[in-house]
Amino acid sequence: MNSSDNAPEGVRPRPVVDRLPKYVAGKPPVAIEGLTSFKLSSNENPLPPIPAVLDAIADQSDINRYPDPLSTKLRTALAEFLGIPADDVVTGAGSLGALTQILSTFAGQNHDGKADEVIYAWRSFEAYPICVGLAGAESVQIPLLPDGRHDLQAMAAAVTVRTKVILLCTPNNPTGPILTAEETERFIQSVPAGVVVVIDEAYQEFVRDGNAVDGIKLYRKYPNVVVLRTFSKAHGLAGLRVGYSVSGPELTQHLRVAATPFAVSQIAERAAITSLEHFDQVVERVQSLVEERDRVTAGLRDLGWFVPEAQGNFVWLNLGENSGEFAALAGEQALSVRAFGNDGVRVSIGEVEANTRFLELCASYTKAPRAS
């Protein structure tokens, strides 16, 4: 049954709504007697925000007032933190909100009724096709390489006169590999300057590969580059919904028109600013998760399992048609993991006990992930 079946007579959604995939959030774990339950299905930071953040927002009582629609204090703090002009920052409700603003601005339907095209790798962030479709544009999905990386050559070859936006997710969610600085710059140089290239770096703080792209460096060189970042992951502020995009004035002048007013609350703004002010503590927490990620990856490879290069706060198991079975077995161990149809399973890095239990489950599972 589609969504229009439940609508009152005469009321119908836009046709695109019934064609879009439904976003499926990570499910909480099922309670199992004798086991502590752990949620490893949503790429959340298992650690709370740093104490200074909790202290900063504990007594905030001005929520009867609208927040600053431009998030001026946060943009000023980000400008100092990143070494960029504050005017180059556009905030949004998480990086997803910032992405929606980009697509609303640069991709949709034209006067002739033809849809613009948005190119991205697949599988990648599952909200991409939803956001693209709702913007009125058409998705052009380019299959990943067998190792879970973007096929940049195929993505460049897919560009047409209708291409308006290209999304690059690095590290790629859900598979984990990064894009290198060299290949990304070569790719940007190969596409028309009128195509907006979005570098989605939601997990940037977890990256330890010295060859990884730094979107901020490329935005400084190329006017058509937009960088997406968020406070949801490394900073542990997923529930407050605060993210941002960074781009030059050629793009921000238009993005501000499409930006959702008051998208970032004053509580979220204060929390984000405070977290930036104590970034050394954020780095310490992130490093503890990186070490756990590396322990999990090494443990899986010791079992002989193929695991794509993990540079986010998650690992990808290319389990194919066994994905649902594995997720169900994890559930029996009070672990919720994220199965993506018959493509594979993404497992977020959680608490030490959770990660150890996950490795124990894998050690007893006989259908190892395949490399392609």
C-alpha cells in the first residue's frame, strides 16, 4: 500500500513521493535477559558530549525566543576554528539539513519540465535518493568499486548537460573508505565548473589516512566545491541537529535564500560553540573510538573476513543475501546492527563490551563477507 492510499479522497501527494525509498532509521536493540543491550545501528557516538557542553546548556532558558536565523555566533566560531570567512558558512539542521538546502538551491526541475541530474555513488548515504527526489531532481547512481570505494572515473563519465550536483561521501557511509586528496582534485578538474561538487565529510574527525581529501583545502581552490560537516558524530550532538556547509560567496549568496530559517536552535548553537572551544577533549574521545574501530577491523581480518578500509566510526560487512540473517543473530545477542537489504550490514563502533560481543558473534558465524 502506498502513501496515497491513506489520503482523504481528492488529496494526493506529489507523484515522486510514492517512488522514493523510505528512510529507515537504525532500530534500538531488543532486550535480552542477562545481556546489556547495545545500539550499533545508527553511527551514533556512544559517548556523551564533553562535560563542558552539558554544563553550558544545562541552564539555558531562552527557548521561548527564536534563535538567530544566521547562527552568527556559531559561524564566527567556525570561521576561527577552520580559518575561513564566516560568510562562507551556512548552518543547517545537521549535515542532512545543510544538504537539503544545497539541493533545493541547485537541483530540481526546469521550465521545460525536465529534471536536473544529481550524481552520487551507490551504495552511499541512504538519504541521498530521498533528498534528490524531493528536490525534483533525478538520481544518477554509480555503483561502488568492489572494495567499497567511489568509482570516480565512471562518475565523471556520467556527467551530462543536465548534471547540476555531484555528491562525494568520504568516508563513504556505509562502506567506510575515504577519497584521497589527489583523486578528488583530479575529479573536480574533470567536471564542468558549473557543476556543484559536494564533499560530504560527516565523519571527517575519524579519518586517520594521511592521503585523505580535506574538503576545506579544495573549497579554497574551486568555487564550485561545497563541504558538508556536522556536530552529530565526533562531537556527540546528534540529538541537537546542528551541521553546516562551507562554500565560496558565489554559492552562499544563493544558499542563504534556500536555508531553513531558525534551523539551528540556540541550545544547539551554544553546545556546538562550546564543543569547538574544548576540541582537544573531543579529539581524545574520537581517538578512543578510532582505536576501537581499528581493534574491530583487525579482529575481523584475523577471522579471514574481507572488510573495506574503515575510516569512519563503523565497519561494513559485505554479507549479501546473508545480511538479514546476520542482523537477526546480532539481535539475539542484544546488539542492533543495520542491514541494508541484500547488500550488507553496517556496524557502528560502540562501547568496548559491545564491540567485543560483536567480534565473538562473528567468530561463530560461518558465512564470511565476500570481497565483491
